[in-house]
Amino acid sequence: MKKLFFVIFLVSYASFSQEIALLKYSGGGDWYANPTSLTNLIRFCNTTIATKIKAKPAVVTPNSPDLLSYPFVHMTGHGNVVFSDADVTNLRNYLNSGGFLHVDDNYGMDQYIRKEIKKIFPNTTLVEIPANHALFQKPFLFANGLPKIHEHDGKRPQAFGIFVANKLVLLYTYECDLGDGWEDPEVHNDPAEVREKALKMGANIINYIFNN
């Protein structure tokens, strides 16, 4: 059984292309929020850190066999999230096989997503990722960890994670609004330096996935 799992792991990871995806989940939450964010992040990464990611992100559901095709899957929204049993099983297999899920709370998701993450990893607790983690070190230094992009209620931004074999496989960015900072400039009218900060943090996430 162990040998079989190892083979599955290698085949799954080898099949990853440089294409990223947005997670279309159930429950009523607006999974489609920030429609320009991933396209802009891809353009920024391809320009600044020499990635070769396809220009248009895919859309994938949690229970789709296509999930294993993407090294990075992004999830965002403001509302409810519900993972079915099939979703949970597929997401767990994906993350245990080398995949990476970034959950970006667009304010309003927190109370729902924590319960759904617990379904995927019932014996593992989200832990805060320290500022000295590789995620915040390169290619752009974030000495204080996750940056604050949009201010809503005065809470500090936090990055939480689930680790498998000491590798970060699930990143949950909270009180940050990172994806909003990736959107087209006219959407939120963010200052250029705020938007650049968000894109650089996104590039660090992509860099971590492709180089660790």
C-alpha cells in the first residue's frame, strides 16, 4: 500500500502544469469574487519572477478529477462555504499528493471556512505561519509577515497554514484582503504601493509552490 501511494504521489505531482485555478465551491458564497485578481497575479509573476503560467486561470470544482492538474488553487469569497463528502475526499487527496490551496478570506468567509478545513484535516489544526517562514522571505522580503491590504475592523493580518510532512499545503490568509490588492487598479482605487505589495506577496506564494 505504501508503495502504491508513493507511485500515485509521483504521478500526480509530475502531471502538474504551470496553470493555476480558481475553486468553484458550493454553499452560496461568492467564489467568483475578485474576477481580475488571478489574471493580474499571473501577469505579475510571469513578468517579475520568470514563471510561465498560462495567462488565463482555470475554474475547478472541489470534487473534480481535474483538481490534480493544478499546482496552485485559489479560493476566495465573502460568504458560506460547504464541502460535500466527495469534495473533502478529493481535496484531501489533492493536498496530500503535492497540491496547494490558498484560501483568501475576502471578509465574511472565516466562520464558514474554518469548519470546512477541519473536515479535510480533522486531526490537524491551522497554525499561524511565522514571519521567518520561507513564504515571506523570497523573492520579496516581508519582514513582518503577511501584509495588510484593506482595513476593515482594525485586526492584524494573519497567515495560517496546514502542513503535510513539514511542507505548507494549505494557506489561509485572514484579515488581509490579498486578492483585492491583485485586482485591476480602478476596482478599489488602491494606491500603487499597496497594490504592488499585494502582488509581491502573491508572487512569494507562487514562488514557494514552484520551488519547494
